[in-house]
Amino acid sequence: VTTSPDIALGFDVGGTKVLAVAIDRAGSVLYEERVPTPREYEPVPGEATADAIDAMMAKALVEVQRDVADVVVGVGLPGIMSREGRVVFAANLPAANGAQIGDILRARHEGLRVVCENDADCGAVGEHELGAAQGRDNFIMVTLGTGIGGAIYLDGELRRGANGFAGEFGHVVVNVNGPRCPCGQSGCWERYASGAGLARMTHEAAAAGLLPELVKHRGGAANVRGEDVTAAALAGSNEAVAVVHDVAWWLARGLGNLATILDFDYVVIGGGLVEVASILIPRAQELMPSMVLGGAARPPFAIVPARNGERAGALGAGLVAFERLS
Ligand SMILES: [Zn+2]
């Protein structure tokens, strides 16, 4: 058993996929794998996710030629997490509620050192140490995926709050008359400025006759998906750009609220919608000063895409493991 491991395994468990990386202390990615997120959690919450992590871990250990006791492991999970690493509530992965994946893995592997942390917090650590937020003391990380994940760095430190639950920006209500959210409320920010929000606005725009080219191309309004809009927007379609601009309006609306509260000057955007960052970010950047207190009088904000892209969470989980377990 080494006391100072030179390799960490990082896992990012998302609503649709699990991404694994093996990294060295410099943060170089030595190995990478992704699998679909398991759907079944019976009889014990987290058991199926632990099975998936186990299988990926076995492969990664062969690749990096280490035993399980020689590495440290970090697992990023989507939801509010207790300080002991239990999933207290996951709106977008309800079957994981109550999961204690660290305990399940430790029970299976003697000597395993593992830490579980909120996925967006992992992403923020990754971007702060080795990405777009290097040297930034006051920033937020916002991951625009199925939902919206969030993390807060203020005065140079990741802020967790009384229970470790801080930064769940996605479930701040921005429209009390808005659509129902899996969390139980209506009109949460993530019903608008996320991948799911884009999908909903795409369906509405198609049904309202605002996406004639895409509806024709896909053979009906019901067939047009969010991915069609992002692809068409990147190819220069004005009707598709208009839908992405609607998402950008809601992104700016939420960021303005958060900046009024937290006084950050920098925003790192991660998650799947980063794909369309070249259209989304400039528009949000332009709108945001009009949506924050004293906007015209404040120093400017910068909104940037995560440098580690979709790997940010897994890479950060590995860095969190190095920090806390060695
Ligand atoms: Zn919600």
C-alpha cells in the first residue's frame, strides 16, 4: 500500500452516462471510458451505479497497472450530498436517492479509499485547478446538461453551506407559472436554461410554426429534437439560432439573479450545451448586464466555456480524491 498514490480514478455519474478517467498528479488523463447510466437501483439505492463503477474501475486499474489499494477514487454525483457522501436528493436521478455509493464500494474492496462529492462541485475544482477558472477567486460553475448543476467559489474557496447543499441553482424558481419540475416545484431555472429546457422550447417553437425548415427536414413538428436545433444553429440556420437565443435569455436571467446575490465576476459553463457555446454565451454575455443590479455601473462579467469540456466533472472528482484522501 502506498501512502501517497500517484494515480486517482475519477467518476462522473450523470443522468444519462457515467464517465471515468484515470489521472496522474498533474491532472493528465491516462485512461477514459464512458457507459450509459444504469437504470435499476433495486434493492439497495446505488447498487447498480456501484456495479457500473466497479466494472469501469477494474478496467482502469489494468490499464494503469495498479492495485485497488494503490489509487484514490473520487465519485461525482448529481444531487445534494451529505458531508458523508450520501445522495440526499437527486431530482434528475430519483432512483439514486439515499445512495451511499462510497460505503457500497468500500464494503466490496478492502483498503479502497473513495470520496463522493456533488458533480458540479467536482467540475468546479477541475476548472479551478486545471481549466478555465485558474487563478479566479470569485466564480460560479454552471453545468447545463439534463438539468443545471452549480458550484460557488467565493474569496478563493469552494463554498458548501451548512449541510454541503449550496449551489443547486437549477431549482431556483424563475417563473411561478412555469412547467412542472421533477423536484416537485414549477418553473425552476433548469426547465429553461438546460438541455431539457432547449428540448421543450424546441417542441413549442416547432408546434407554433417557428421552425419551418427543421419541421420539413424532420418530417413533422413532433420529430424535431433539441439536438436538431443545436446542429442547425451551428450551421447558421436563423430559425434555430432564435431558439438558442431564447435559452440564452433564460441563462442570462438566472445568472443575473445569482450575480446580484453572490457578486462573482466570472462564470464557467459546463455540460452538454457547451456544444453550442459559440451562440449561447455571446448572447447571454450581452444580456446579463441588464439583468443584474446596477448592471451598467458594475465591472463587466466574463462567461466562458469549461476548458475540460464534458470531462470536467470526472477530472475534478479525481482531483478531489487526491486532495482529500492522500
Ligand atoms: Zn426543480
